[in-house]
Amino acid sequence: MKTVKQLLQGKTKALCTVSPGTPVFEALKQMAEKDIGALLVVENGKLAGILSERDYARKVILQGKSSHDTPVREIMTERVVYVQPKNTVEECMALMTDKRIRHLPVLENDKLIGVLSIGDLVKETISEQQFMIKQLESYIHS
């Protein structure tokens, strides 16, 4: 099973971040432009939180707030679940399932180095399973 470090090496998208003072509307525009479901909130070079579509739906729309007037800091999730480069895909999948989250920031020595989505992990899991099937088929037919 691959590690988080190996998965990050294969990713091509740049890390998308926003500051806590950014209006939610601007953050949503960035998410739409990048076709992503969450933004990492960074302040003074440190991970301060994560802003997801779920945060927006539950903390702005359902509470009747304005996305133009509300800063990201008011609705972001501050207690961020994260992983380290040494974690495996399997560990990440278990963590995401247990915590019911779709994005995992990756920190190394308290420094933000990447993010993994549930899609990244599912893609890798499928790839590994297809490889295993081919190996087993080759073994059976030889």
C-alpha cells in the first residue's frame, strides 16, 4: 500500500489556500474556478482551518448569513484532522470514514505540504486492486 508521500508525488494540482479574513464569497469563487470542494485556511504560514462546501451550506446558507459579509474564519472548521507523509492510503481511508470527512491536509513538521481528497484515495485503491487482479490472473494462467 502506498504512503501519503508517494501519493503527493503523483499529484499535479497546486495547493489551494485562503486566509481567514477572506470573504466567504471570494473563497467560494476560488473553489468553483479550481473545481475543488475545500480550501485550506492558512494564517502566518500555518494551517488554521479548512473551509468545505459543507461548512458553507451549514454555517452560511442555513443560518441566513451573507457570503459577501462573512469572513472565512467565522465558518471554517478549526479542528482539522490531518495526516503525515508516512501514513498509508489505507490509514487515510479509515480516518476519512471514521471522521466523515472528504479532505485530509498533509503536515510534515507542522508545515502544510499537501492535501488529499477522498477521490485521490479511491483512485489509488482502484489502481492497486486492478494491479492485484492482473497479477493473480497472470499467476493462474501460467
